[in-house]
Amino acid sequence: MLIDRPDSNLSRPSRAILLFSCPDVKGIVAEVSHFIFTYNGNILRSNQHSDPETGTFFMRVEWDISEFTLPESKISRAFEPIAEKFSMDYRIEFSSRTSRIAIFVSKLDHCLYDLLLRNKEGEIPGEIVLIVGNHPDLKPVADYFHIPFHHVPVTPETRKDAEGRELELLSKAKVDLVVLARYMQILSPSFLEAYRNRVINIHHSFLPAFVGAKPYHQAFERGVKIIGATSHYVTEDLDQGPIIEQDVVRVTHQDSVADMIQKGKNLERLVLSRAVKLHLEHKILVFGNKTIVFE
């Protein structure tokens, strides 16, 4: 179910965004709507989903708080009795808060450029506050966009110390989201625990899957007809985290390896930017090892 009332003004009002999951029982929507009405809020957008297999109800509701009678700092506490009544796993976000983003890179630049340009144009919200590279190759890109670049080399022997430095950089910059823009390193469980469901990765995904070196060459040799890309939250299980966004493109016998690589890069740009945008707009609920993505 979707209710959508576009804002009439060019500048969007101050908004609160509530996301939650809970057992599916009667009265949830009525109670949430009454809460917003009680404090003079105006619902701008509401999405909900019921999962009959697990008996779980999911909801995202966004409302105008420009005339809300509760300050932002007191909204969560006021909502707590409703959350307890329905056993909700919930969070409340505010449009007044700008998310702070770090991008991790290696040597490939296509996803980095795409994120930087989309952010500069306002298509992807938030502020990109630093770029971390395990190689120095992309420092000129960061310099061009006037974003601090930190070269943190990673080897099997130095991995622990390197991650310690990375976590220190993220903490100092008060980073909310880490985007792996073709960062060719595996993150440790301790790193991921510090940024649970706040690290987004992109990788190629073929049918069938091709692992190891030169996946596009392997796909070319097998004569695949579809190549794809997947963006997901990073977990301890390599490339097995909750999927946020995917897409595919058809290829034919006329496509060379270079053609396939270019098509793959285009997909990676698009899929990663979509995933990052969805996260920053607070449109994702993680449920187990999958996501509920509200449009």
C-alpha cells in the first residue's frame, strides 16, 4: 500500500521518518497515524507491507514536523509506549540531519566518479567527508573534488593495524555510512560489527556465477547471455549480505570481452548509486538476511 502526497513547495519541509517491523496485528496503522495527528503532524508518505509467511508487518511513514508540537529530541521517547505495545523494532530518522559518508576504493574509478558526481548534483543526499584507498591511485580524483584522501595500505601482515587506522578515521569524521566502491579488500568481523548494516558493497553477479580472476573472460568463454551487478550490505559471509539492489543487461555473441566489461561497469555504477540513495533516504529495513525496500 502506498500513499503519496508530493510537496507543493520547492523546498521540502522538515520531516521525520519512522521505520519499523513488528508482529502483524490489527490497529498498528491507526495507532501510528493517531500519534502523528495528536502532535499536529502531516503524513507526506506512507508505505507498508505484510509478510504472511512470518506474520510480520513492516512500515515506513514520513511526516511533516514543521508544526509538530514535539521537538525532535522528544519524539522517540513519546513514541516508545506504542513501540512497546506492538513489540516494534523501530527507528526514527530526521531530514534535518545530514548523513556523513566515507568511500573506500582500490584502483578502479568508475563507481567513485559516479557517486561523487551524483552527490555533487544532489541526486545522492548526504556529505562525502573522506575517501580511503588501499592504493594511492585515486587520490587525484579526491583532490579534484576537494575531499580528503587517506592512503591506508593493507597486507595480510598489516590488516589489523590498517583496519584500526580506518576505524579511527571513520570515528573522527563521524561517518554514518561506508561505501565500498570496488574496494578489493575483505573487512574483518570487528570492523563490520562497528558498522552493522552501514557498509554497502557492489560486485558483478553472473548467471552462472564466475569466481576468481577475470570473471568477464570466463563469462565470455561460456557464452553467457546476461550479466549483472548486485549491491548489498556487507556481512561476515563474503558477498552473502542482505541484497539492496540488483540489475542485469543482455549480452550476445557479438559482444567482446571489452564490451562486456564496459556493460558491467555501467551496471555497477547504476546499481551502487541506487543502493546508496535508498539507504540515505531511509527506505530500507533489514529483516534477517534480506531487505524490505520501500519505494
